[in-house]
Amino acid sequence: MALIEKLRLGGHWDYAVFSSDTDSSEFAPFSSIKDLWDRKRGSRQLPAWKDFSLRDFEGWYGWLTVEDIVSDSPYEATYRLWGSMWTNVWGFDHTGRKYSDLLAMAVPEENVAFWGQLCRTTNIALGRNTLSWLEGQHQLFKKEYLNLVLPLSDNGETPDKYLTVLSLET
């Protein structure tokens, strides 16, 4: 296991940061996505978004986001893709919008610092949080979810995008 660190960020976000060569078995239920990511990178440190095709993500449609990294200090990105299941979970479609727009929705500043530091590495992050599902003023239930954050790079070395996959805990 190539665990680098565990972090508790604002908003009850827990992240474990791993080196990119960590075996896919450490990322259940995302093992198949990590295996795909490893195949696409080949001998490079990181694969590029252009290495993937839509068919590669069969079974994961709707559960993906792709963000284009704009800067690392402060962290800024634009969401190229915000999957339909992300929209269902979060209650909005963020495609084409900036990460900083989420700050207005109470994303803590320490999270911005975390993403800025992460995108200067080739590391992978595995996150966990709890979402409250609301209807009107009544909380229906809380549901844990996991997300796997995989860096992508056109030059194979420096992250310029993130592919993030969401999974609700059962």
C-alpha cells in the first residue's frame, strides 16, 4: 500500500492520498477504473484525457466528472463534465462552471489549499463524505459516498485535469 497521508478537511471531507503506483485493490469499489487508468498511462506517469473513449467508462456513465485545472495557487478548475448522477446527488449541474463557484456554496478554504497542493503531484485521492438528502425542510436520510480522484496530463507528467468517479455507499 502506498498511502501517503490521511486528511480531514472542512465540511467533513476525509481524504486519503496515495501514490499513483498504488495497486487498484486499494480503491474498491473503483478498482476497474484504476486498472483502466493504469492501462491508459502505460509507461507514462499519467494518462491524458484524450487516451480514453466513452466506451471505456461503460457502467460508470453519469458517475464521472472531468475538470480542467486552471491554476494551483489558488486552486481553480473548470468542469468539462459533471455527470448526471453527480447532478442528482448535489442538486445542480456544474458543467462549464468553475471550482471557485463552489466556494460560494460553502466549500471551505482549506479544501482549496488541498486541491492546490494535490495538483502539484501525480498522487491519487480517495475521498469520503456524507450527504444529507433533503426534501423541503425535512431530512430524508444521510448517505455516505466515496470519490476517486485521478490526475490526467497531456504531457504525461504534470496534471492538467482530474477525472473523478463517484460511488454511493450501500
